[in-house]
Amino acid sequence: MTDINLSPKKEILLKYIGIPLKNNRCPGISPIGIMKGLFIFSQEVKKDSVKENSLYEFIPYNYGPCSFEIYEDLRFLTHLGLLFPKFIEGQNWKYYSLSKKGKLLDKQIKIDIKAFKFLKEIKDFIIETPFSLLLKAIYKEYPKFAVNSIFKY
């Protein structure tokens, strides 16, 4: 057991990263996969199924919706030893998975079962969808988040 108390947003972030991947060949989830997954979750989840202040705020940015708070929270959770960031040769970013300590805490975090299932569906979609198609789908559904994009679709 661990006595770490996280904000509702960090709990959702930890839960999302901790969801097992269908494809075990993947070393974890990238920041863009985290960002886009939590964006879809924030837009589509039934608000009464999550704790107050569980959802990140997003702005239109270079590759669509962005919450800089997610980057801060990834660093914070890594500093606490809850996340295991891994660099992959040829990539300029880290892939995140839960550390042993993170897995213990993840088991203690309780969220609504429907919200969890939805989070899992989103993560499966994010992992299975190529980056360009993912952005196109998000831009089509949420065009106001495409206004500052450097990705031409």
C-alpha cells in the first residue's frame, strides 16, 4: 500500500497509462497518445461519472488539442517514482508505463466502471490508430482544436 494522495486529474492520468495494451509489443504510451486520449475522454465522458476536477483543459496547439498541465503531471508522477519513462531508439520522446510503485497505487484508485471502460476503449483506439489518421479524426470531430495546427490534413 502507498500513502500518496493524487489530485483527481493525476488519478485519471495514472489510470489511463496503467490500462494494459492490447499489443504488448508497445513499450508504453507516448505523450501524444496520452494527450489525445485524455482530450477525447474530457470531451466525451459523462461528467457525473468522474470526480470534480478530474478533466484537463485543452487549447488548440501545434498538433491539435494540448494541455501543458499533462506534461507537468507526467514529470511529477515520474519524480514520485510512479511512472517508468523509456526512450526508444530513433524516437525523440519517451513512452510511459507504470512502475511497480505506480501499479500498486493504480490498484487503489477507484473510478466509475463505465468511465474506466470508456478510458480503455479510448486507449485501444489511440494505440491502434496511426498518428495522421488520429489527428484527422480529432480535427473532424473538434475543428476548433485544429486552428493552430502545423499538421496539414
